[in-house]
Amino acid sequence: MPNSDHYVIIGNGPAGNAAAFTLRENDPDAAITIISHENICFYSKPRLVKYLAGKVDEDALAVKTMDEYRRRHIRLRLGQTVERIDPDSQSLHLAHMETVHYTDLVIASGARERLLPSMKPYADCLTFVTEFNDTTGLRKKIADSTRFFIFGGDLVAFKFLKMLTDMGKQVTLLLYPKAFWPHRLTKDMQDAIVKNLAPTNADILADDDLDTIVPEDRGGYWVTTKHGVRTQADLVFSFNGLIPDVDFARGCGLEIDHGILVDETMRTSLDNIFACGSCAQIYNPDINTYTTSIGWPNAQAQGKVAGLNLLGEHHKVRPAGRKYFDLEGVKIKTVWWEDLEKDEEA
Amino acid sequence: MKKNGLYSKEEKIFQDKNKLYRAHSVKQIAYSTDPRDFGQVAKSIPCQEACPAKTNIPGYIRCINEKRYGRAYELNRGANIMPGVLGRICSRPCETACRHGAPDNGVSVGICHLKRACADLKSPMHRIIEGLYAPTGKSVAVVGSGPAGLAAAHDLAILGHRAVVFETMEKPGGMLMYGIPEFRLPRDLLMTEINNILRLGVELKTSQAVGTHITLETLTEEFDAVVVAAGCTKPRLLGVEGEDLENVYNGLDFMKAVNASNRGQTPIINETNRQSNRGLSPIKNVAVIGGGFTAVDCARSAIRLGAEEVALYIRKTMDDMRIDETEKHEARFEGIGVESLVQPARILGENGRVSGIAFVRTRIEKTGTPPFKKSVPIAGSEFVVPCDSVIAALGQAPDVHDVSDVLTGLDKDTPATGMKGVFAAGDFVTGSTDVISAIAGGRRTALAVDLYLTAMERKKTVVRLESHATTDRPRSYDFIDRVPMNTIAMDQRLADHTNEVETGFDPDQALEESQRCYLCNLKYEIDPLRCIYCSACIDVAPKDCIKMVETIPVNADGTYGRYAETGQWDKVVSITIDNEACIRCGQCYAVCPMDCISVTKTELIQMDMDE
């Protein structure tokens, strides 16, 4: 009898791909589809900064090629956005008005930029770098621009700042203590970071906040802070951490807090739906808290567990242990982020 | 639109056409009590259906679009009595139901902001309109001057009864006056709308607590009927160790203390700042327990009192918070944190004062039939948060014994009680809800009292159907972004705890937001006798809203059921517009070669029984 199972995975990152390839390894006949709103195969997000700097090209970002999906008969639907889940009819509604049916669903939609409430009125003035789609046309803009303003202070912000200063650009960073979300930098940590960034020659502003961003008619912006610092910038970037990308899943009956709530088997509150990676929120008993943004290796482990359990097994994901993370010379203890690029370089 | 001029040319052509249609169209009006029409209105106009007071939302938004702010205000007042108040603090069930916010359709219309706009922008010469009935000679005592009591008194006065309101506190308004902070609801505006009710001849007796100064039994002797709308005043307790420590407040008492102080004064929350001549911030690090409007009001008020760290602690998820997205945003903007999936285990103290609070993590479990969600503590997950104040804003319950020991038979499904001539309304009978539900409850009770006193049903609801020669909006309006509410800066918010945060729309913003409304009160129909089944309408429809059907079943209650669609032409009996999916873009209307699509304006209206 032909296998009529259709496993659909939303998201084409480490969790989604781990789930898809685990499913294929254990179920050679089922139809497997990955749906991603991005227009590129599975790629390395940590390398995006180098890509923007022009140091590597698009091919160097690839983690998997289209051929690998073809060989494993995994259908990859790129550039397609899921707008709604209908668990009753086990179907997904896509933005282009197509309906895709599934027998089992894995949500691995990852995370998106965190826009601070104080910056909401200026969202149109801000540029984000959280995924490949954001970089369309940005490489040339960066090359053509000279003055940059950066809000935030998460991991990517510092890499981005260093990239720009290495390129000889003029950069102003307004350091937010809450940017390394969900951790809050203490005054000592903040001072240490400011000191350690001094060699970059960037202007670092701390203990200040955004007042206004005013676009100029001829392009560019005037950024004014609460303390009256007024800076002209060709591009204004915001790096304030990530939040789970789960808006499309709201209202369908899934339990959602910051992310989609899952148990240690990656099961959600609805039958036939699993979630894994940065979009999933899971309780970690080792550190007695819920976590969402869980980093690449943890995402892969969760994707694998989701794939196996979807096929009827009963695996539990191992709680991620704490690691020290180096943020510009300041040690921060997290269970999720790892400087993969630094590991690669080592 | 005017601001950036994006659609000005198209808009101009559309408006010219509109005028032309109006000049040449002949209005045909019918009134219906057919269940199919009631069913159609309920399904097609989701915002109105979701509003407990059944406010004619598309109707007043259209009036704003035509800059008839006074008419828009009256359309509101006819249903919800206090548009200026509700435009600021309503819980907005209409916006949750708005079709513009449905998946694929974008973001819901700012219905409440528009309600406020008509109150703000109406002429200073605006006259309120009330259709008064002749005096009946009957009198009704209303216990409580909160939203339910005021609504009941308003309607009873209109129906010709003498209404006397007994209020325990010094000022009228109940939760509106004492529970909601002034930075969300200015008191001069509140008093204006309360005075609009009192001007109907409603008598107000403040500082008169029924149950203390006067008994319910006395009221039943002195009046022909009594409406008890005493609200919910008994705070729900945390039920944990340490709740009796100093600096543990219940949410309502905290808000009462904040609201008791006037502009320029620091509220007196506790002895510390009383003794320091009000200058000292009474709280620094505050844990607020709860996820409703009162909890957020407490947290935002604490920030204005000078607290440096304020966080909300909720037992369930962020999605379960009983507040709208605007409130969530404002709380985040003001620096208030939210810790979800936690519940308090005990409050820690030193020298009789709060020093911290211990929480346990929770997980969500579904249980019971039908399944309902509950939070379950996770064993061994306790952790401690240092703080100097705890505000328990878990809501309130009605305190029946506070009013009377003999009052029985309270039933949330009926206004009558176990005592003859005594009725109940609002949160007192339903438990804690929201302002719009309380107003709707008060109005429902007034009708029940009127029936009791006069033995006559004096009003009926009908569907008014009016032929409409135009769609009233071009397709380009579907792509307008929601207009954000204007707010004051953070330093202004902190300058005085009474400074209103939201400052309302200017006329251009109100116009732009009004253009976003789909006008779901316009019903689109295809005349099957003239349709040539060319499918042109299906081809241009941006949604799956024009359907080939083989039957349209009728439900047991007489309303239409869901269309039975078919793809087989030999079974198609009609091409039909599904008004539940239709976004009123007007594309089908414009393209139909046979001019067989009609537009009908549908409204729920109240008529006198003898009309």
C-alpha cells in the first residue's frame, strides 16, 4: 500500500533540516516538504556578516545544496510564506492562497528581529540583519555608504560593528543594556564592553537612549539621542536580539507564550504538531527557566528528537547545559548562544 | 491619504462617482424581522456582533469618513452611552473580531481609536439626542454608579421612570473613577459623560452605602423596583504566606490610592511616603501579580510613582493576558517586564516588610470537559525575586453580603433575582468582566425592569435594509496601514501621573483610519435571475468569497447555514457572494457586465413596538 504520509516542516534552518533528514532516514517512503519564506537553501546565518562585508559570496553561505534535497526526495519550497495553520483540516494556508495538507507538522520557523517598543515609531528607518532575505541589496548599500548608526549590542551588533570599522566606515553605536536579551548587562559589563571596543575607533554611546530618527529628503537620517547627541547616518541598524517567529501560528489553538510551548519530546499542545529550534519554548529543569532562542547545536538536537517522535518513538531532548559566552571580553553564562564562527575559525 | 497623496487621483475619481450615484439613486428602505436577516447581520458584521452593546461600528466609522463626527458620536451613544470613555478604555472585543485583522487581511481597524475620534472631534456645539418617553410615575433605585448602574439609570430615565442612584463613594463612576488611572481616562471627560446621563433627571446620592447607610429592604419599600449594580469589590487573595506583610497591596486598593490624588500630588500609597510629606517615592522594586487591565494599570502607575523596577508575573502565557496589544505595547514601552508561566509560592519579609517573593514555574495543562486551561506548578522550580512591594491584582468578586443578607437568586443569565422587584446588573451578577459588557448588562436589566413596571415590551430590534448605489470605498483603501495612536513622550508621562498618555487622532488621521474599514454592513448579493455565469466576478475577487453553490441550507433557528459549494456546473444553482469572506473591495460590483450585483446597507435598529 502506498504511503500517504505527508510530513511538512515549516522552516529551513538547523532544526527544520535536522527534522527533515531524520524523517527521511527513518521513513524512506513518506512525502516530506520543507516550506521556507527565505529564497535560499539551508545556509549559515553566522556567516551573513562576512557576506555583507563582501568577504564571502552566496555559495559560501550554503550548508546544504539543492542536490542533497533532490537525492533524498525532500521537496524544498522556497520563498513561500505560511500565513495560517488549520489543525482541524490539517492544512497550512500560504500567502499565495495555496492550501497544503499535512499528516504531521514540524514547526521550525526560527526567530526574527526584536524591535524595541521605543523604536516602533521609527521601524521604517531601521535596517535589520537577521536572515538572508534582509541582505538583498544591502551589500551594495553598505559598500556605497560611509556613516552608520547601530542601536543595540547583541552578538551580531559587535561583529557587524567590527566589520564596518574594518572596512573603514564611520560608526556610532548606542549600547543598550537590554540588547543582549534576555540578559541585561550590568554597569560593570557595559563599561568593560565600551573599553574593549575602543580600538575599533567607533563612537560608543552608553547610558543614553533614542530620541528621534528623522529621514532626510536626499537619503540618510539624522539620529538624535535623549542626551542631545545628533548624528548623521546613511544607514541605521538595530541589533537587539531575536524573538520567536510564531505570529502565523497564533489563533490556531497552539499554546504560545514567547514561543510555541513544547514538552521535552518537542510535542506541542496539539496532536500531530511538533515544534523545535528557536521558535519553540521549552522548560529547562537544569537552570529552572523556559528558553526560546537555543542556538544552532541545540536546534539540531531538538529537530532530530522531533523527527523521531513524529514517527512514534519517545525520545526526550537533553536539557542544554550552561556555557560561558564571550561578549567583547565580558563572560556571560547562557544555555544557547555559541560563537560558531569563532569555533569555525579555531 | 492626503498626507502623501498616494491615492489622491483615484480617490478623487471615486468621490466624484460617489456624488453622482447619490444624486441619482432612489433609496428603498425595508424593515425586517426575518431570522435570516438577523443571522446575516450577525455573521457579516463581526465587529458589531462581538460588541456586547451591539454598537453600529461600520455606521459610525462611515460617518467619521464623511466628517459627521456628531452623528458618529450619537450612533455610539445610542448603543454604548459613553463613547468618549469607551474610546479610551474599552477592552475592544470588536477589534479582535474585525475582518481586517483576519489571517491574510492585515491588521484590524482601530475601531476604538475612531470611537474616541468622534468624541474628540465633534463640534463644541454638538447636542446630544435622546428620545424620551412620557413619565410613568414609577421610581427605581439603582445601587451603584459604575458603568452598569449608570447605563441602567440612563435607560430607565429615558423610559420615563424616576431613577435614583445610590453610590457608596464620594464620586460617581465606580471602577471608571476609582479603578482606572487618570493617564488612561481623564476625569473631566468622564464627568462630562456621566453628567450627560444625570441631565436626563437621574438623581445621584453619593456616600450612601446600601447595606450600611440604607438597607435593600428599605429601598424595596420606597421604590417600585431596585437594580443592584454594586460591581465587584471583594479582592481575590493570593492565598500565600506573607500576604499580610506591609507593602503587600491589592490591585484595587492600590489604584484607589493613586486615583485619590490630584494633578501635581504624589499619591499616598503607604505610611512611608505619608510621613515624608509625599516627596519620597513609596515603592522602588515592585512585583505585580496578575495579567489583566488592573494589573497593568497598577504596574504603569507604579512607574509613575518613581519605581525603578516593575514586572508583571502571570500564571499562564503572554497570549493568555487579558489585555489588548496596545496595552501590552505601552507597558513594554514604559519598561515594565513580564514574567510568564509563574505563580507566587510565598512572600518573603524582613521586619514586617516585603523583601522578596518566591515563585514556582508553571506549565499549561488542559483538563475537564469541555477542556479548559489551567496552570500547574512544576515541582522543584521555586526561585526568589527580590522586591520591596507586591501588588496582587487578581481581580475582584462581587460581595453580595455587603449589600444585603437577604438577596438571593442571582443568575448571570437573567436580570431578575430571588427578591420581588429587585434586579441585578453588571459585574455584580456576572462576576468581573469589562466596561462594555457591564454597560450592555445595565441596559438589558433596564429593559427587564421596564417590562416589570409597565407590563409592556416597548422596544423591538429590527434589521433596516436600505438599497445602496455604491460600494463607498475603492480597492486601494485595503492597503492603508493602521494609523498608530499619538502618545506623549516618556518624560511627560513621568512628569505627572495624571497626564493622559494617548492624545487622539487629528481629523486627517481619523479620515485615514476610517478608510480602512471594510464597511461590512454593506451586503453584496448576486441576482441569480440576471447572472449569466460569466465568472468575471470570480476572476477579479481577491478572496475566495464568490462561490458556486448547489444549496444554501437553513439552520434550525431560521438563519442561513454554510454554503454547500460545488465545482460541477451541472449542479450549480447560484453564484453567491459569501459575505463572511467578502472584504467589500467592490471589484465584482465594478466588473459585472450584467449589473446584477446589488449592495444593501444593513443595520440593527431599535424601534418602538407600536411603530
